[in-house]
Amino acid sequence: MAVSVQSENEYEDLLALWSDLESGLGVILTSPGSTQEFAHRVVQYDRWMQGLMQRDPDVGLYLLFQLASNSPVGYSASHALVCAVLCHMIATELAIAPKERDSLVRAALTMNIAMTTLQDTLASQAEKPTKEQQDAIRAHSIKGAMMLANLGVADDTWLDIVSSHHDDSADRTDLRLVPPATRLTRILKVVDRYSAMISPRMSRAGRSATESARAIMANVSAKTDEIGHAMVRAVGLCPPGTYVRLDNDELAVVVRRSSTPNQPYVAIVSRPTGELLPAPRLHSTAQRDPRIRAALAASGVRARLNHFHILQLGSHAAQKP
């Protein structure tokens, strides 16, 4: 049951809760050695995230992706939270057992713990990584799992996922034939790539989100790719909170998923000329033209929008049959 954001104060409170969750996660990932009961804190953040998503998944996704594109906290914590939410939604879509779901989401939250500060640096670094940075990137999966074990994480599946989330060796085996940890790792790898696509970094400024979206679409078109299909069913290629260009050149922001994964409800915010509309206009891309032509990087959108008004439009869409 979707719960619409009734007032501007309620919107601000909800945004603050997501922001506090991201900030808290940033603190423990940046200073894990100074965090008491680290594993328990990760579990608490997971439950906090679940509570926010349970309220209204579309509003949760909207605020999450808006936060990710304007995050004062740092790319690493923002990326971890986006990946955790997407893993949570895919786990629901695939009816994964709760214990496995917990291992997957907590691995998503902590997979880059060995390179949190480096990841934040790389996000704002236009140059290619140095040799020292490349060495740290290569070692971070194994090192991260060791750090987590030392911090009291006793869940072997969680540790296995973190240690192998950049290992390509199991990708060619049928998903139904691999052990649970390998299957969960493959889910995280798909999510990791997808999340990087919709949260562009400085070093990727030359690569358009449209090209990335097309690459993802090409990957999920294969009938064997159960994870890709589940991700598209769960969140769509353009989740709530991301920007799109319509085929008549209007700019829109996605507000709510529809029963057709790639044809969400959007709020049109500008005319084809680029001039902002006095008020955003709700539009169903599944029911009529214009359709979505391209996904846009948030960094390329300069418009200052009233997100509370846009979410109110989204609540109207939720009430439609």
C-alpha cells in the first residue's frame, strides 16, 4: 500500500531520515575501527532502510536517487546505500530466503569498506587511477572481507560475497547450479554496475547515462539473465528519482513505477525549449506519447525543482487503477 507524502514537513522529515541513514553509514564505513559493535550497526542500518522502503518503495527510491545525485556525504556511502536498496528489492522479486537476503544486503552495504576514502577520492577525480590506486582497487575485495571478519562479522555468506564481488569466474555457470553465496554475489555485481550507471562520477563524465542504459538493456535482454530481468521488474531501467529526456525533447523526472517496467510515470518539468514549466505535469509514458528517449545523468540537470510537489504528483499516479 503506497503512502503518499501529505505535507511539506512530512517530505522534509522523510528526506532527513534518508539523509541521516546515509550519513551514519558514511561514518561507520570511513572509521570502522572506531565503531563499537560494527556488525550490529550494519544490521541496524539495514533495518532502518527496510522501514523506509516499506512505507512507499517509489518515494523511497525517489529520495534515495535524489540524495545520491546531491550527496554531501561522499560517493562511497551513497553508492553502498543505493546498492543495498536495489539488492533488497531484487531479493523480494526473486523470493530469496530471508537469511540469504540479509547476507546480500549487508554485503552491499560493506563491500567497499577497504577503499571507502579512496572511492570518494576517485568519484571526484577526473584522471585515471594511479598505479597505487589500481593496486588498492584490486585488493579491496579480499581485504574488505578480512576487515569485516576482524570487526566481528561472523556470517560466512556475507564475507564470501564481499571477498568475491569482483570475481568473474562464476559468471558463466547457470545461476541455478551455483551455491547460494555465488548466486548472491552475481546479484550484487549486476547491481553494482547498474548503480554506478545511474550515479555518474567525475571520471565518467564523458560516458553518457544513455549509453550505459543501452548496455544494461542489452544485457538483460538475454533470457538466461534472471538477475537482470528481476532488476528491471523491480525498479525499471529508469527508477523514481532519475531524470529522462522524452522523445519530444521535454525534460522529466521519474516519479513512480508502472506495471510496464520501462514505461514509468514521470513529472514533466520543462518544455522542449528548456524553459521550466510553472508547475510539473504528471504523464504516463505507458499510456501515451511522448515516450522516454534517454536516461540522463543527474549531474547534467541544472534545474532547481520542488521535489515535494513532484512527489505529490506521484501520489496521484499511485491512486490510479
